[in-house]
Amino acid sequence: MDILETIERRVSVRSYAERPVEQVVLERLLAAANATNRLTETLPRVALISGAERTQRVIKFIVGSYGLIQTPPHLLVGVVPEKGDLARLDLGYVLEQVVLEATGRGLATCWITGTYDAQSAGDVVGLSQGETAAAVVALGYPSERALGRLRSQTVHRLAGGRRRPLEKIVFAERWGESWSPRAANDPTLVSVLEHARLAPSAHNGQPWRFVVRPDDLVLALVRPKPIDAGIVMAHAALASAALEREGRWEVRWRDDALAQACGLPNDVIPVAVFG
């Protein structure tokens, strides 16, 4: 399937079959993590945890997640330097591309959110000094009972699901100015934004907003969730490339000039410009 269809089909799966993913596929996913484009010079890395006992140990050390994710045979663990929002931004960007690669190969995934016990989780992951586990993605084949829900979940997503419509997350030229896909003169941009809207986020909170300007697209955050910002940036970049719309992200994290140009409120964080 192409990347647009992959984005549309990706859903969060919380119950997994015991069957492990083939080693050659795991190696290709890790190779994809290393080969994908990055946003910054701060390089995150993706570690693989395999085996039910080890994956459950990691999940156990994530407050609010234990018991919600059932028996994943593998985990993809996003590792970053202990400090720095830019590393987390890049991690979301890189790891979501791996998630979509896995989806395209027929695998199930789920971003796991919560409060990490970095020391305990790190003992399993094998962190170097100065590193921390910033994100975890469950990986495997869906359980038989999960298979029956995948089709309805996909249909639900394509119908809009519980996500906000574009009119609620996109502004025209400046913050607060209404924008409508029906009035837009650029159907390709509308499609890019629709596929960005399908990006996963913590608790499906969609903490990102877009400002459409004549020559570019600005991304901002209403809550300081750099990993979520990186995830939605991956969706936008991949959709744009698939639709042959030229452009690339320029990171402008907390750029006061960009915030002022777009009229962002004081508590909204400017993130990047796509142009």
C-alpha cells in the first residue's frame, strides 16, 4: 500500500498475538529508523526489546499503561539524551515513520504513553550514560480478537473518529483567523492536512495547530508535547511527498519572531515551518 493509504489504515492496537515478528522484518524496521531523514542534529535512536517477559517489564515501569497493552512480543523504545525538547521532536518524527513502515508491512503498533521510571526501564533497555527512554511503541501481530476490531476502527478513523475537524486546528495566515477546506484553493494542501490530522497523539489530544500562510505552513503546539509535534510533522512531510508537493520542515522551536508573525498566544509554542 502507498503511504497515504498506510496513514489512513494505521490504528492503535492494544492486544497482540504471541507470534513474534520475523527477524528479517525487525532488521528492516531498525534499518528504516537509521536511514530516515532527521529534523535536527540531535540524533535519537530506536532500540528493540523482544520477548514477552522483557516487554512486560518495560511496560510495568510506565505508570498508567500496565495492563492496557496486552502481550506485545516486541517494543520499539525511543532513546534520547536526558535533556532537550529538540531530541524528542526528532524522536517523534523518526519513530512515527517506523510505525508507518510497520503498518505497511501488516504489523500492529501502539504508542504507549505514561510516566516513565527511567532507571527501571533503562535497566531493561540498556541505556548509556546521559540517555533516557522517552517513548515506547508496542509492535507485533494483532491478536485474533483485535483483528475483528481493526476494520471498524479504520472506518471510524476515515469518518473522522473523535479527532477535531480541520476547521478547529487550522488557521488562515494568523492565529484565530478561520480557515475552511471547502474555501481553500489548494486541494493538495487540504489532503496533506487531512493526513496530518490522522496522526496519533497522547490521549488523542491533538496538541498541534497549523497556520496556513501564502508561501508556507506553520506548526504550533498548544501544549508542550514535542514528541507529538514530531509525529504530526512526519505525517505532513510524508503526505506532501506522496502528493508531489515540494517542501521540507525548518525547525523554529520557540522562535519569538515566528510567534509574533503568526499572532500566537503567549502560551502557544511555535515549532516549525513547512515550505
